[in-house]
Amino acid sequence: MRIAFHVPRAALLKNAPGGEHHPSGDGMLIANLTEALRKRGHEVKIVSRVDARDFWQGRLPARRLIAEEALVRGDIKRFSPDGWLVYFPRIMWPDLFGWWQHPKRYVILKGGYPGTPQRIAAMPRAWRELFTVAHRQSLKRADRIEAISPKSVRDLRSQGVPDERVCFLPRAIKPWTYVPSRAEARRVLGLPQEAPIVLCVSRLAPRRMEDDPRPSKAESVLDLLHAFRTLPSSALLVLVGDGRARGHVEEEAVRLNIAGRVHFAGTVEHADVVWYYAACDFFACPEKEEGNRPYQSQLEAQACGRAVVDIRNELSELTVDDGRTGLLANGLEEFAAHMLHLATDRELCDELGRAGPALIARSFSIEVRARQIEEMLVGGENVSIAGVKEQQVVLGSG
């Protein structure tokens, strides 16, 4: 199958491995999915490397858009794709090239919320109107739209997308082929062999806008610090990731008198993060906001055979097998209790961890997801995770 793959937010292509920047979760997924589709025998062509935001942000003139559309149309005519994939379109970066060419099969990946009202309002009016029309037409044209969270399913419904065109498939990962032992990983990283080690992998990012009601990733890490202080004094918290809020997190660790028990690893190349998963006893991050969830890291931890602790919600109930691959809490108090339980029972940690790789291989590996996306492109109507039509479960609620 010949597949045209369009990423309107083209900066994500630079954030893939080998790109200009440290790889983001989206960049990793794009690279892994492209690789997995090619391994399945498909020819995948990146449609354009122009970032749609550059037009309304004034970095590219309007005439450049006209020229790019002509180039894409000619290129696609020669390529003659059997299907068209669009990754993560929003009003701020819609598909400007695909839907109007009427491809044989048109599938949107990571569909959902069109964008925050504040950021959309910041667009120049003419561009905002044009991009809004383009995004709505893209949604209208799509044969299938993938939603990676229950919230995304509801967002698509609120935009008038019929339930039968929405398929709920959570994020998928590419598991490592080699995971070192806990002892080897701790020796390489210079971490104590016997101490209970809790791991969190997350960007230390503040809120994007002051009036944004959603908690930031850094706020979840702050909640983690408060829960961690109840653990035995021998326990160590390892934080992998960096961001503008790191100073605030470091100050809070000092204020809580646990700075000596918190190790800031900073930015770590993705290929090397496996050593931190291997070194820990369990992974923990109390994300209350579904849209902020670092569940790529959560899935990676389970793929490496490590238990996870999380806050219970619609998404975590699907990505963590409660009581089998990890523990879900109904609030921060119970979250802290779960952490204390695992920090004092390595045998339970190992028992929960052993079930993780099978869960990932069955439902959340990039190979499984590539097959499901392939089915959407050929017109399959029974795409599901773990053999269960999860989109029907989610769409039937609320």
C-alpha cells in the first residue's frame, strides 16, 4: 500500500530521532509508526515539511502556501497513494493539503480538541477563519478518526463527528529489545543497590498560559514530591526530564526537606532512558488531568517490567491493569499510600512488573498499532485494542 503521511505541525518531524531537537513523544511516535508501516511492506511518503503555524505566525508568506500546495499536488499525483494519514491536526495547524484532493481513504490520527480558545484567538483573523474552515472540512472528509484518550473521543463528538467514524486507540510505544537487570542499571547509573527507587519521567513544564485551568506537568511532579516525603528515609526519587519549571521543583524539594533524596537526572536521550526504568522499583506520577498524562512513560515502564502507580481515571484504567501491572489511586492520599506500600515491598513490585510486558505486547506496541491503522486505511470496521471494541465502550458512556 502507498501511504501519504502528513504532519501539519511539521516541527514534530524535527523532534523525531535524528531530528534537530531532543525527541518529543509525538516525534517518537511518528518515527516509530513510519518504521512499523514500512516493515509491514507499505511505502510511506511524508507529504510536506512545511509547518502550518509558520504562515499565521508570519514566518512564511501566503504565496509560499500556494507554492507548497502546487508542489504537494504534483508530488501526490505521481505517488498515487492508496491512503492518506494526517497526524494531530488542529485549527492552529490543520491539514491544508489532503482532504480537498479526495484521497481513496483519509484517516486522521490523534484527533480531538481543536485547540485552546486562547491560542486560537491569538491567530490573525484571516488565517483563523481559513484554518478553521480547513480543519472542519478535514474532519468532515475523514473516513476514520483515531482518538488516543476518552476526552478526545468526547471532543470529536462535540465537533459533530459521528460515533461510527471514531476509533479509540491509546498511544503505542516501541519497547526496547534489551532491558538490563536492576543491579546492572544501578551500577551503571551510580545508584544505590538496596534503596527503594521511585522513577518519574516527565517534562518539568509550567502552565502554557496563566489563565489555563489545566494543571501543568510540573504541578503533578510537585504532588509527587509531597507523596514521596512519606516514604522511608532510605528511598530515592529519580526525576528524568527538564523544563522551565525545574527551579520551582528543586525549591519545593528543599522546602520539604527531601532535596538530598531527590535525584534530578535532567534530559536523557530516549535510547538511554531504559537504564532508568530498569534501575527503579516502580514508576509513579499522579497526573490528575487526562490531557497531560505522561502515559508514554507509563507504558514504557510497564514494557520494561516495572510496576506503576497512577491516579485512577478513564485513561489510566485502560493503560494500567490495576492490581496486576500497577496500582491506581482514587486521590493523592491513596496515591501516597500505594507508593509507601510498594516502597516497602519489592516482592510485590516485581510481581506487578512481571505482568507489564505482556500487556504492552498485546495492546500498546507500535507493531499492533500499525496493523490497526492499516486496517483503517483498507476500510476495516472492527479496529480494537486487546480484542475489545474499546471505542464502543467509551462512546457509549457520558
